[in-house]
Amino acid sequence: MPMTLAEKILARASGNKEVAAGDYVTAKIDVAMAHEGAAWVIDELMKAGIDRVWDPERIVILFDHWAPAPTELTAEMHKKIREFVKRHKIKHFYDIKAGICHQVMPEMGHVRPGELIVGTDSHTTTYGAFGAGGTGIGTTDMAVVFATGELWFRVPESIKFRIKGTLPKYVTSKDVILKIAGEYGTEVAQYKSVEFEGPTISNMSIASRMTLSNMAMEIGAKFALIAPDDKTISYVKSRTTKPFTPLYPDPDAVYEKVYELDVSDLEPQVAFPHSIGNVKPISEAEGIKIDQAFLGSCTNGRLEDLAAAAEILKDRKVHPDVRMIVIPASREVYLEAVRAGIIETLLKAGAVVCNPTCGPCMGTHLGLLAAGERCISSSNRNFKGRMGSSKAEIYLASPYVVAASAVKGEITDPRKLMEGKA
Amino acid sequence: MTIIKVRGRVWKLGDNIDTDVITPGKYLSLPMDQLKLHVLEPINPDFAKMVKPGDVIVAGRNFGCGSSREQAPRALKEVGIAAVVAESFARIFFRNAISIGLPVLICEGVSKAFDEGDILEADFSTGEVKNVTKGITLRAKPLPPLMLEILSAGGALELLKKKFGK
């Protein structure tokens, strides 16, 4: 029987020749990633009286949610994890030094096409951009993985988004995924595996593809896959010497539904509070006053995102009433942005640049919102209370929109700003 | 066959109740005995005080959307919620709930069939959901055997412990 990419990945991982949507399988995990969630994994293991890990070489641990520790409680959490890492000789441990998990994992060569990767973070779907089956799990399930290296999976149904057309200038993959969330709702991929394909995807950079796969989580996706191409293979080979076998969907595989989108005329998109599905074109958002502009996160904190903001902010200033917070997604991104002069441009414009971390995206530190404040953010969620006060508002958009809005102090169409019309 | 039945007083919630609403990120590093006092705080600051052990939640679509934080189902369980029955769930929340031993069930029409304070009776192995107060019976798809096995063991780790033979 022909198989989708999700079926291929789960068939290989479970040692079956064939699996089909709806089957329950026990699969071997190729890589298990945990951030500070590891502290709760350790608690679960201790409660169960298990003091072993299945394979210290297949576990990756790093700190990104509270890095460096902003409170005594989180410092204790880090300490507990560091001790666990030493005791169990976890090979790949990056402490607070590397950045956000979903950027660091591919950078450090831990994401390989065809493999099955679980993480204690919902945005683990990001690895689908490399043709890897990445999915988020909770800390109890991760404790099971740490102990046994195996986990049960229900083989998901698959849907496909076929995307064509050249993205207009100042329109990005973030606008594509927001458009999808707005058009089809935040449950269109519930329990399902998404495959993105088409000429627009082929032309996209690896970083832009990662934004798509990352935010596909917000439409419910279990996996958000892009079949590997030359770009994928050359990126992965530049990051790891470990062998891997890319998997591809069969041409006659069965999809529950195929959605076709032409993005040639797509406008920048904005998700209004308090749902990712509450999306409107920028023309309906222009003029909304903002107090904070946040550029960063696992969704849009990569080099091309920082470069996009620098393009807007070059020889411009952040509006005096706006705090613009920039957080590169990783140390490597930060370093490259320094070398390229991007950080200098952002600093000169009046942005505040923080160390690579999740920061205010999930409301833990580095720029929380007070009651009544509004933030335009390149991150992934605008839930009530997500970035601080439950009475604050979060608008989600691309790095271009975030930067243009920071300049004007209100939500701004980057195309108009750059053409001198805003 | 494993039989899991729950009977409790209903708390009614809407669509898209996300994990930041259930357990806000700013409290996430707190120990569970403190974190649970903030459960559902953004939409009902008194929820943790008012909920009684054995109460159940009836919700709309996409319950638990957002983060993979297991604290969300756990905090609900810790304040005494015995089960969540919703029109639909976000994937990770659903899986986490099963893994920590909180019964959850997808049941179409449940939102309309219940008002706050009604008494719900649910059988997770047959999928029968009853509004005892109103005399309405709904049929949901029962949980698959694997999930029932995890729930009756009390969670995924408890099941693992059994398998380790300890």
C-alpha cells in the first residue's frame, strides 16, 4: 500500500514494513530533546523509582525557557538538571549557552531526515522542515522515553497543503501559515500530519520552511513535514557526519484532504488577540497603537528574520513610545548577525538585544506586558495572558511587520513604509 | 475489559481553552501545590477555590490547545477535576491527560447537552455520556484499549513500573 511521509517515518521507527493511518504502533525514538521540562521528567522518573536512561547519546538537553535563570526557583531547576546530566553522562548538553531548542537542534546536527524525534515542547513539529517526524510530548511520556527509548503512537491521517506562486516582497512564510490558520482554522490539522509541498516551498529557504513547520503546531499538526530536497540534504550534511536515510511520501499515497493555495497576491497577515485563527490582512490592522515590538522565538528569530528587521530599521528609529526587544534564536544566529552588522543596525535604531532564549514569548522573562498594553510579536501564540497580564493584547505577524510597526508606533504595512507611503 | 466510569458536577467552558489559560506561563516554574491555585485564573480567578473534588469539565472545541506543558491536565487533576469531556481536544493535551491518568473523552454535542451544575455520568469504555439532570444520553467513540489500559493503571509511568516488574 502506498504510504504518506508520516506513515513511512512511523513504519520505519516501529520496525513495520507498512503502517496505515489509525494503527497504534510502538516506535523507537531516534532523538529525545528536553529543555527545562527535563526537571519534571526527572521528578517523574524519581517517583517511579527509575534511575537510568536508555541511551545517553540520543538525549539532547538544553535550557531556553528560563535562560539565564531569572528566579531562584528556576536556578534550582537548572541545578537539578545539570546534576542529572552529569550522573547519566548525557552527551549533548548545551546548558544556557546555545539558544532556543528548535534552532539549536538542527544547527548542532541532531535533526536528520526520516528520523523520529520527540521533544518536551509543542513546537517540536519544526523538525518536519527537514523531513523528520518531530512532535511534542509531555513530561510523563518523556520519562517513558528516557527510560525505554520507546513510545506508542497512533499513526495520523495526513493532509497536504500545496502552495504555489512567488511571495511578494515583504511577504514571508509567516504570512503563509497565518493565512492558513485564518482561512482554515486552528483545528484543520488536529491529530493529523501535514505535508507542505509545491513550488513556493521548493523556493523557500530552510529558515522559512522551519517557520511553517513550527507554526503548523498551531493548526493542530502532529507532524508538519516537508519532503527533503537538495537544500535539506546539504544543510543536514553540513551539520552532522552521522548517516541518515531520507524518506519520501509515495506519489499515490492517500491524503484525507489536499488544500491548494496561490500566494502570489498574499498581503502581510496579522493574528489578532486572543487566537491564532483570528487573522486579518494588514490593511485591517494598520493604525493599532503598540507599546512593545518583539522580534524573536523559535518561530521567527533566525538570521533572515533579524536581517528583515534590519532592512526596515536601517537609518530609521524605533518609535519613542515603543520598546523593541530582539532575541536571536541561537548563539550561532547571534554571532552571524553581529558579523553581518545586523545587530549594530538594530541597536542604532533603538532596539534592545537580549541573549538567545525564549524570553517574553511564553511570559517568563525579558519583556512582559502590563495590563492594557499591546505587543506586536514575531512569535507563535497570542493567547490571553501568554506574555504577562491577562489584560494585555498580543498581535502576531512577520518580522517585517514587527519592525515597521516598531518604527511607527502602530501596526504598519512594511510595503508602505518602505515605499515612503506610511 | 477495563471499565472507567466518572460521575460529577459540571463546570462549563467554551471553545479554544488554551494551556496558557489553564496554567499561565508566568506561574509554570512554581511547584504544583502552588501552581494549581492559579488554574484557569485568566478566565475565572476563583476556579481553584470553587472547584470540588469529583467535579468534571464540559468544554467546546480544541480544549487544551497550545503548549505541551503537562502541568495543564495535572493542575486540573490536582484541584479535583475527575474528567474532561469536550467537543474536541488539542492533540498534546489529550495525550498528556491520558498519560497522567485524567480521563478525557471527545463527545460531539456535549456543549449543547450540558449546563453548568448539571450532573454528568460518562463511561469511557463504552463512550456513553449521560446528563443525569436533564435525562439526555450521548454516544461518543470509546477510548481505545491502550488508553483505557494506561488510565486504569493510573498513568503511563505506573504502567511502565508494572512492566518493569517492580
